[in-house]
Amino acid sequence: MAADIPTIPKPVPVLLSLLAGYVDSCTFLALFGLFVAQVTGSFVLAGTQLVEHENGGLVKLTAIPAFFLACVVVTVMAGPAARRARAALAGALALETVLLAGLFIALRLGAPIASPNDAAAVCASLCGLAAMGVQSGLVRLLIRGAPSTNVMTTNTSQLAVDATELFLMMRARRRAPDDAALAAEHAQVRERLERLWPVVLGFLAGTIVGALAFAQLSVWSVLAPIALAAALAVWALRRVFARSSA
């Protein structure tokens, strides 16, 4: 299916990374240091529970199945047929919007949240984790050639590798300007780098804007990523209708 999915405009992954960074900052501040955009910390927590029990550990342990199941749902929505890719993208973005709305509602109804074990905190955490799981799955399955918009560890490593390789290739091309293979490899690395750095920068910008917004607006700041996800869902749905009427 990956070879037949429709091309997505370059700003879309950047907007999704901005959204993920924003949500990650808001949940970190609202939910006692919980990162919902990735679950690396939850794997570490699962391994260390034998020697140390952390307050709110239950939520961080359930992060793994919540994130996993969200990706499963997106995979089922996408299905094996390429013709469903546009509809699956619209559906996945709509599902992410609903889950982010659940995050907001839980935070709003439970405010002020006194403990990560409060029912509102657990509900908000699972909604946020599932929303980011949906986003991770849809980017991997339905956006051709896009880097992860959630997890910046691999992206940062790839950014360092590509930037270094590009620099070395530029030097090599000066010595061998007619080397066609080197020119092709240089173009490939440059294209990958051009896709990658805006996503990394978008996530960083999202974390900054999200933190500033939460400091000023508290729970109400979560309405911004809901609006962005909804706008992207509407855009994707219009693409479905446009193709149907073509």
C-alpha cells in the first residue's frame, strides 16, 4: 500500500509535528510530567517497577497498550486497499480530534487535578496517549516519505547523519563534479534533509508555544491543537470528496 498512497503536501507533517510538540508540553505540565507523544519512558518504567514504584506509575504503564492499540486501529482503518488511503487519513485525523477533545474534557472536568492517580488524570492521559498513537500510525502508514512527527530521538539522529553526509558530499563533488552516482546520492540526502528539518523544528516550536499557552490559559490552551487537528481532518475529507467527484 505504501507505494500507492497519495502524495501529501509538505506542510502537513510539519503541522502535525507542531501539534504533537504542543500537546506534549501541555500534558507534561498538566499531568505531572507525562509525555504523551512517545512511550520510551513507559518502557523504562516497566523495567524499573521491580525496584522502585513511582507515583502515577499505573498511567505510565498503560501508556504502552494505549499507544499500541491506537496504532492498531489506524492500521485497520487503512486496510490493504490503496483506494482507502484518503478516507483512512480523514478518518484517522477525525479520530485524533475526538481523542484530543476527550483530553480537554477530562482536564476541564477534573480541574484542579491533585494526583496522577485521579480518575480525570487517568482519562486525560489515556486520551492524549491514544491521540498521539493515532498520529504516529497515520504518519507511518498514510503519509509517504514523512519522518515521525512524534518521536524526535530518531529524527535528531537522522538529522545529524544527513547534515554531516551532505557536507561531506558537497566537498566530494567539488573534487569530482562529473560523478553521476555521487550527484544522485547527494540529491537523495538533500531531499531527505529538506523533509526532516522542518518537522524537527516544528516539534520544538510546538513545545515552546504549548508551554507558553498553558502557562497563560491552563486547560483552555488544549483547544488550539483540537482546532488544528479538526482543520486537518476537514482538509483530508475534502480531498476524499474531490476525488469522488472527479
